[in-house]
Amino acid sequence: MTRQPAFTRFSYQHADGVSRSPLRIWFTGTSLLIAMATTAVLASAFAAVLLAVPLMAWLATPRQLLVGPRYLLCGNTIVYFGNVKRMTLSPALGKLRLECTSGTAFVLERRRFPRSTRTAENLLKHKTNRFERLSAMVIERVHAASANAVLITA
């Protein structure tokens, strides 16, 4: 049995739909069937409240960005680091653009990191630290996977 590569997870508010794991889909379906059967048999308010469990399981899927050793997963987007030909880093704008050989591009944006603080200066500092850490990790892994990748700092 082969060991799956470890992914580094970052909370990231991407625009794509969330990808649900097979386990989450199975749990949601099973709990929905149980809730519907219980509601049909008992016909009580408690049984109707059980319908909230599958709804919460379906809607509570986190939006994440996953960085592996060779690729990046963000919603429905997969970026293979070996196919990246150009990286454009703009620290002032808080953007890292990865352009692939196929012509597609992925843009990592500082503003899409979720808020975990309430004060404005801590919010900007937190998002900037996350962006810098993640962009450095991505740039390092792209250089390791693709010798031809060019880094442009704007």
C-alpha cells in the first residue's frame, strides 16, 4: 500500500465550489436517509430537527487551498508545479500569479484569506503573513519541480 503525500492546508476563500470528500457525501446521504425515516415513522418535531444534521454536514464544508509536494489544489483548480512556466509576485498588491504551459493561470490573492481577528492592523498583518508564507512555499516547490519557471517580482 502506498502512502499518500502530505498536504499543507490553508483556509482560503476561493471562488470555485467546494469539493466534498467521499466520506462527507456518504455521511450526508446516510444521515439524510435516517432523518427522513425517523420523521416518517415518528412524525414529531424532534424527528424533523434531525433533518438539520445532513444540511449542516453539507453546508459546513470548508473552503481550503491544499499544497502538496508536486501540485496545488484550490476548489476545482489543480496546478501541477512542473507545468508552471512563469510566476509573477506582486507583494504590494498581494498577488502571486502562476502561468502554466497550457495557457491557464492561477492567482493567489492575499485578500482571500479568512479573517481571524477584528482589528484592522492585525487583520492586514495576519493576511500578509499567511500570503508571504504560502507564496514562499509555492515558489520553492515550483522551482524544485520546474527548472524553467521564471519568477518576476512586480
